[in-house]
Amino acid sequence: MTLIDKLADPPRQRQRGTVDLTPEGAQVNNVVVEGEINGDWSKVFELFNLDASQFEVVDDTVRMSTWQQSARGRDGDRDGVQLYSYSARFRRVRTASKVDVTELLRQLRGARKPAARKTTTGRTRVVIVSDAQVGKVDERGGTKELLARISYLLGELENECRLVKCDDAVILDPGDLLEGFENTGAQAFTNDLSLPEQLKVARGILTETILRVSRLHPEGTRVATVPSNHSAWRKGKAYLGKPGDDFGLDCHAAVSEAFKLAGRDDVSFTIPEPWDESLAISVRGAVVGMVHGHQVSAGKLPEWWAKQSHGSGPTAQANILVSGHYHSAMLQPSGSLDGKDRWWIQAPTLDNGSAWFRNIAGGSSEPGLLTFTIDDAGDWDNLRLLRHEKANPNDG
């Protein structure tokens, strides 16, 4: 081929166009290939050294055009090449491994222990089960690892209950029982459970926790929860409906109905009023308030609590305030009431970690359960942080 031939017939533009990657997927813009792809997008993605199996096309976004371009062969003859230009939007394929939910829940239920004998101690056991974020996949694993962690921690809790016996129990769930799909765009690709599956597993975890705690506290078990951000009914950052429109609250309502149908009058449930995001319950000589904590930034919760008295909020007269959301266990005095210190108890997380936070802050929160007792004088005691035996070495 002469220089004049080359100038008259330039090389085919096999990679004209672009592929723009996003956390959610990819946008293919006017990428040219020879021949029709017939649904096999590997020809397009290979031009940019990308694995087509990681993406799936959003069907109604495909745009195609075609034309014939002439070319000169080595023998001097001219022949036609059919070119195709494609544009389309793609979402990332969910790569987290699927789990057998029924089998995992069966394994979780298999760790039950015999019931304890009835005692009279004058104490109530408080158990805080926070931020399970069912369905989340992160540095500590997915649903399989979450259930194994919770099963281990419930075993540790049973040991603590036998060591320090109480007559009755209160189980507090400060929220984020499930992960949801509207907090970050990445959840659509990293979560290993659909929303219905998250609800099923969350109900299973709640039921198993209640069964194991109630067997060791013959005078009754109370369960309470509050709305939260991950479990909320929302679309992106916009919250839909009222605070009570919350998937975590719905799980508690469903489990409550199941216990009622089973004739278990030793277990009762408390859920906030539809427009409230916090609650308070009397526990012997104390009033225990609870809020998730997403209402304010980290460290500002004592200020929020102090302001509740101005509006006669549910936690205004609480001696103890329990929160979740911030993932790290903490105990802090916060003012006084009737001459006694008030205490803010921040719960640890149960979830699978937050690598994004560790990457920017250098540490992450260690998972665990928090438990303590309250006596007739309203004093708390026997505060224990139960930690997982296989905590991530990066946890701080």
C-alpha cells in the first residue's frame, strides 16, 4: 500500500467512543466495533480492557447505528466493512455471594441452651442489640459472617446472664436492624440480600435473641426499638412518610404478632408513636430513653438530649439514654436529674464493618453486645461489653 493509498483510506477507528465508569456501573458512548454484537457486550468492553461479566445492560438505554466503510486490501481490491456504533447504560452485577437464608437461620437457632431456674434478685438485665445492618457486605464479611458473630455473642450473653442473674430482661434495639438500599449507591452492588431477604433475616435474628434471653429471665422480657436511618422508608436522601414508616419497626411488629399468636404473654414490645423518633420506658427505679442517633452529628447527642426537656420529648425525664448509629461503645455522664447523674450509653455495632471509615480515619469500630443491670434504686451496674472472639485486627 502506497502513502497515497494510506492517506486516502485511513485505518479503521476500532475504539472510537468512550466507556465512563461510575460506582453504579458504566456509560458506553458511541463505541465502534465491526459486526453486530447480538447482546454480547464483551467486544465493546474488551476494547477498554474491562470484564463484561461485571456489568449488565439497562435494556431501554441501548442505542445503535450502522454504516458501511470501504477499505483497501493488500491486493489492491476494495471491500466493504460493516461498522456498528453502540451507546448504552450498564449497572454493575451484584458480586456478593448469595446465601441460603433458611439454612443459616436454622444454624443460628441450633445454639440454644437450657432454661435457667427461677431466681429473685431485684435486678433487671438490659441488653442492647444495635446496628446489625442485615444484608451489608464489608471487610468482616456478609450475612453468613454476621449470623456467626451474633450466634457467638448470644452465647457470651447467656454466660453473663448465668453469672449475674436477673429476674427479668429488657432488650433494646436502637435501630439499623437492616442495611436497606437507599443510603449509598454502592449498596445495590455490595449487599448480599434483597430487601425481602433482609427483612426475613432481621426477623429471625430478633426472634432468636428474644427466645434466648427470655429463657433465662422467667419474670418476663420487654423489647423496644426506635426508627433509624438505614431501616427508614426512603428514596436516596429523602425520607418518605412519617418516622414510624420504618422497616426495622415493621420487623418488631411482625415478631410481636408471632409471639402473641404463640401465646407468649411473658414477652412484650414497645414501639414509638408514629411521629416520634425516640421513646422512654421505666425499668425498676430508672427511666431508660432510647434514640438511634442519626438526628445529630457525633458528639452532639448530649446537647440533643438536654433540649428534649424544652419540648417535653419522650427522653426528657430519662436517667439513662441509649443510642446506636455511631458504632463504638461509650459511657458518658450527661447532667443530672433529682440529684443523680444521668448517663449516655452508646452501643457498639454488630455489623460487618465500614472500610470506608477505616480508610479515612485509620480505625474502625469493634463489633459487640452491651449489657448491664438496673436495680430497684434506679442504679445501673454490671456493665459488660461482650466482644467477638474473631474481631478484625484493624478494629480500634
